[in-house]
Amino acid sequence: MRTPHWPLFDLVVRTPRLELRYPDDELVFALADLARRGIHDPATMPFSTPWTDTPDEEFGRSAAQHMWSGRAAWTVDDWQCPMAVLVDDELVGVQGIHALRFPRRRVVQTGSWLSRARQGEGIGKEMRTAILHLAFEGLGAEVATTSAFHDNKPSLGVTRAVGYEPNGWSVDMRRDEPDRMEHFVLTRERWRQRRRDDITIEGLDACLPLFGLS
């Protein structure tokens, strides 16, 4: 599904261990199926929007619609860029970035999910490192932010491991109950202290106008 009208389909970030690829429709459907097979223990909810509670008969359609809506609503001042994560050509999750008024603010927010079958292997840290390389090296971001509930140990562990610093907390709703959300920030200067030279980005030049960059 390659087209000059949507060059993001050719955007790829590669590390020695994995690949981030902007999802075409084939990957969108595969991601919906993957998420339906399980991301977390059903007794817990790591997301402030409890999208994984969607009934099974609606799950695939809802997941696909969410990703399509991100494409349809994309503007240079409000964009969401989910990247499918592949390890040895196996689809394992999503690592994304989102930004508001990026050309002026140069701030991105990261978010992700990983198949339960592949958790605990260090993939979460590698895919976060890859998306931060796209943000800072590829797009020229100055700041990256992220958030997680206070007891989401895997997410918090990755966040601290790649260099984010605490940036306060807030109360967010979690399955209609209030709970503590921890916030973190990573500056460009701090990212550069950990910058890797074994990560490559392909297909970005044609995408830059979509991000509001020349």
C-alpha cells in the first residue's frame, strides 16, 4: 500500500534487534488481532482509556477504527504516529508518539503496548529507544514526555532505564476510579548522553511536511 499521498507507509526505524514500521491496513488488522489476544492481566488496567475492555465481538473493529481515525485527523498541529513493532518479522506491539503544535513546541509524548507473550524480554526498552531516536534525531524534538499509573512497573522501569526524569503526578480515572498517574520528562540534552549510533531511519524525508517540517 505504497503511495506518495501518504508517505508514512514507508517510514521505518531499525535497530539491531527490532523494526518500527508505520502500519498500513494489513498491519492495522494484524495489530487488532494481536491486541485481542492479550496485552495485560484482565484484572488490571494500565491505560487511562480502558480500550482493552472492549467486548471481543467489537474489539477488532474498534481497534482498526482508532488507528484509521488517527490517520484521518492528522494535521501538522495535532498528530499521532503509531509504529508497529516487529522482531524478526514477528509483530509484537505498538510504539507511538503524539504531538500538539510540534513545529513550535518541539515536544512529543510517547505511548506503547506490547503483546503479553513477548513481555519481559527487554523489547519494551528497545522500542522506546527506537521511537526516541525518531523523535530527537529524525524530527528534532527538544522534549519527550510520558506517563504511567503508579503500579505499572514494566512501563515505569523502561521509562527510568532510558533516562526520563520524574515530572510530577496527577489523578486520572482508571475504570471509573481515581488513581495516581506518574509523569516523566526527557530533554534533548539528556537523550544525547545515551544516543546510540546503531539506529537507522528510512523514508523520513518525504514525511517531514506531515510533521510541519521542511
